[in-house]
Amino acid sequence: MHRRLIEDELTRLRDKLLIMSGATEKAIALAVQSLTERDSERALRVIREDDLIDHMELEIDSMCVDIIVLKQPAASDLRFVVSIARTAPTVERIADHAVNIAKHALALNDQPDLDMRIDVARMAKDVQEMLVDGLDAFTSGDPERARTTIARDDQIDVQYDLLYAKVIETMESDPSTVSRGAQWLFVLKHLERIADYVTNICEQIVYMARGQVIKHTIW
């Protein structure tokens, strides 16, 4: 009976994280669309709906505490709860980056284009795919898929460096683009940080599945 009760609690906890993750995936997609399609209404929607994601993160934190204190899970169940307790704030931070991208979109959409949208859209697509893969790996508890996803972060870093250099070159050659260029640099940094956070989520998957801490290690 006790086992059935804790399994029900763990299922509810996992489902809540899945809902939160889905909302965060949507926020990233809308934020990028608001930027690449110059759609300020989508940007405003991302900003408005962020409170819901914040609220879900608080609910998950409360659920994790209750399970640990009241159900006293052991071994793999405890690792699962701890992993979700660590992952939910990371997902919330990813959503915050979506909000920041949306805010930069609002600032850029009324200004002349800087010929960055296609390149940034490509990088954003790769980041979004990495996010989906990371969250899917978490859902399935697949450490090998998590490791494969972590490896993709290097590709994102290469794109970031190339696009960063391109924006700097544009700003140096045309001082009138400095204000817009600065906005694009922030967008690039937000995308790069999302990939870093996905890496953190994937590290939690390895811990959850195997009890192995791979943070700050070369594997």
C-alpha cells in the first residue's frame, strides 16, 4: 500500500514537471518567433504567461518537500525526487530567458533590420531541439540520450562565437547599428545560456538513473 501511494505521488510530480516543461518549450518557440517574424504580440504573450511557469515551479518545490518529509522515499525514488527538485528551477530559468528574448524582440521589432534573423533562427532551432531532446531524455530516464544531448552544447557554443563576431563586426563597421547590435548580442547570450541549462538537466538525468554525478567532469 505504501509503495502504491508513493508511486502515485511520483507520477503526479513527474506530470507536473512535464506540464511546466511543455509551457517552457512553447515560451521559447513564441519568443523566437516574435523576434524572427517581428511579431510583438507573441512577445507580449510570452511575458504575460511567465507567471504560470513561476507558479508551477513553486508547486513542484512544495511537492518535492512533502514527498521527502512525509513519504521518506529510499534509493532510486529519492534520487528521482531530488533530480526533479533540481530540474524545476532550471526549467524556470530557461523560461526567464524566453521572457528576456521576448523583451529584446519588443525593442528590435520597431527598428530597421540588422540582417540577423535567419542566422539567429537557425541557432534558435538547434537550441530548441536540444531542449526538447533533453526534456524527453528526462521523461524517459535515458542517460545515454542525455549524454548525446550534452555533446550538442559544443555546437551551440560554436554558433554563438561565430554570430557574436558577426554582430561585433557589423557594429564596428557601422556605428549606427550599435544599439541594435547590443540587443542581438543579448539574444545570442540568452540562447547560449538555454543550451547550458539543458546540459544541467541532462546531468541530472545521469544522476537520477545511475546515481552518478558527472557535473564538472570529463566523461
